Amino acid sequence: MEQATYRGTVYPWQCDHVGHMNIMWYVGKFDEANWNLFARLGLTPSYLRSSGRGMAAVQQNITYRRELLAGDIVEIRSHLLEVRDKSIRFRHDMTNAETGEIVALCEITGVHMDRGLRKSVPFEDAVREIAMRSLAEPAEA
């Protein structure tokens, strides 16, 4: 699956002392994309609240390719790369929406967990089915 999971802009107060968007804001925008991707898989806020489930990142790798400046328009497209019993691995591609250039990549492994027990649990069948249909083509991985 490759779908836009975030759209926004870079504000001046998100930039550091050299004028580039600070890394904390890259992470924040990737985090917002996470929740949009999860909702498309059936891991909606209402499901997570009512089931006592949650998602926890256990690994996150970010590659920075180009700087973003105040006023730049940002789009993130997300690709589900792997589905396991209790975890998923996915990648976010952040682009400068004006130029189409990829400015950063973020690959994350997320674990489905029982919030009360604080341990990993298998995805429900409905979520697993949606996720399996949403896997990126091998060429995208």
C-alpha cells in the first residue's frame, strides 16, 4: 500500500538555528503518518481504546536526504513492508510536495500490544486480513 498518510507544511518555529526543519519535527510528522496508516489497517483510535490494545515502536531508522525550509509543503506516503503475527514493518517516504523530491525516509517496526498486560499480542483476524492485502509490492520494499 502506498497512500498519503500526512500532508502539512513547515512553520518557521519548526526550524533550527541554521534555518532547516529540526529533526524533532521530522519525527513528529512521521508519528502523525503512523496513526493514519494504523487507522487504514483497522487499528483505529476507537478500536485501540475499546480493546485495550496499542502499538509500540521497537525500532525506527530515519534517513535524511534533503533539508526542508520554512514554508515547504510536506507529504508522507506509507508502505507496509511486512506483516507478522504480532508486528508490522513499514516505511514512510517524506517528500517536498512542490518538488516531488524525497527528503527523508523512516522505517519502523511496530508491535501490537495489550496495554494492561504490557506484552505483545497477535493482531485480530480482521486487522491481519487488511494488512495482508495492503502489503507493498516486493519491488517497493
